[in-house]
Amino acid sequence: MTGEIDQEEAERISRQIANGHAFQKHVIRRLELGNRITRDQFAFLIERAILNCTESRALVRDRLAFWYQPDSLLVIVDPHHTDGGTAFVPAKGLGAYTGLL
């Protein structure tokens, strides 16, 4: 699945997600990634998760999900969402990834 997203596209997607709601909600308010990190650092983590994911799969409505175990980061790429998707550390861990449709 990651073969469908190359380095350039992963960078574009990660910046779009990092500049959307996910940063404020998951990084700033919920501190899901520990100490506060910058948008650029968040974008880097998203890009790394997409390119080096532990697991990935297609979801309904043209979305893609990427699970990156070292950070327990779930990235959902949604081309129909203005933010391009979301990225967060789910409380249910891998179960959140496997439960996606």
C-alpha cells in the first residue's frame, strides 16, 4: 500500500494534516505525543509513519490508514477532508487501527 504514496506525496500529505485540526486537538490539547512538539516535528512523524508504517490498508470512502508501531501513531489519509486526514495516538492502540472500516 505504501508504494502508492511516494516521498513527495507523503511530505505533502503530512504537512496538510499537520496544519489541520489534528495538531491542535491531538498534539496541543491532548498531548498525545508527550511534550509539546512543533508542527514541523508533527509533520515529520506523520511522513515517517506513512513511509515506514508497520501496517497499512485501504478504508471506505477512498481513505488510507497507516499504523506506525514505534510511535503508536495512527494516520488516516482522507482526500475528501479539507485537512487531508488526521493523525493521533489512539487510546486503544492497534485495536483502533484494526477496527477501522
